[in-house]
Amino acid sequence: MRVNEIFYSLQGEGHYTGTPAVFLRLSGCNMKCPFCDTQHTSFTEMTEEEIASHVSRFPARHIVITGGEPTMQLNAKLTALLHNEGFFIQIETNGSLPLQDGVSLDWITCSPKDAPIAIQRIDELKVLFMNQDMSQYDGIQAKEYRLQPLDSGNEKENAENLQQTINYILEHPKWNLSLQTHKIINVQ
Ligand code: SF4
């Protein structure tokens, strides 16, 4: 498998915010979002066994598999090995690809991009708010709905984005605010 990076930190966003977690970033993505700020193209080839052994050296048993787009590579062999090591497996996906047969996950966080949803299940729908037409998410079923202000990299714009996100949530209380707390507390 093509692995971009493995690191240990706190989950910064969404339902498991604050949870110590091993992050496995798989290389490559099927989308080209103009606002993408994730460096995921470089990679090291690792077998599923090597990945499971490497991530098991960390003390936590929560793993976040992200990308890029993790469903491009994620397979049943890796999720079985991780479950054998006692991991709770969360993925962060754009939801545009189906999971491969036999892939077993404990929590699916989906941030849809400009493509139809193809993933079989969503636990947490996490939408970046940029004043878009929100009716496009009406038919998407999830356990939790989170709205996160877009980080434009500009302090003034970010303050406006945050206020617009809060205003939207107050008018549409199905949504909850999601903040990128890892940026606030300055961890990876
Ligand atoms: S789906 Fe995510 S990783 Fe892929 S290009 Fe878009 S923002 Fe970047």
C-alpha cells in the first residue's frame, strides 16, 4: 500500500475530537479540490502487516485512516489486522467511492466533495461551509451532521466564515459546529 505518513496525535475534528489517535495517511486522491491543502502525493510502499506492526507501537488504540482518499486503497486485510490489534478504526473519506468487499470500519466520517456519494454508510457527515447551496446534502443519511467553517488561510476571512457557519447552524439546528481544534492548539 502507498503510505504518505503515519503519526500520533489528537483527533482534532468531529465526534472524536480530543481522542489520542494514530493517523495513517494513505497516498493519492480521486478528486482535485481547488482548496485542498493536504500533501498526500509522496509515499512509501508498505505491506498491510508492516502498517499494522508500525501503528501498534503507539499507545492508543484509535486509528484514523485518512488521505488523500483512503478508500482507494483500504482493504479487508488491513482492517482485519488492525481489529486483531484492538484498534477502533475511523476513516475520513470524501465518500465518492464504495468500500471494498470485507472492509470493516467502526466510524466513517464523510466530507463530500463535488461528486455523488457512493460509500455504503456514513456515521458522521462533515461539511466544509463556504456559503454553498446546502440542499445538496438533504438526502444524505448520517448519525451526526457537522458543519465546519472553511479555513481560507486569511484571519479576517476566517472570522467571517466562522460567523456565517454559526449563523447557519442557529437557523438549521440539525447541524453541529465542527472546529479544527488541532490548529487552535497547534498540534499536527
Ligand atoms: S478530496 Fe480531500 S484530499 Fe482529495 S483533493 Fe479534495 S480536499 Fe484534497
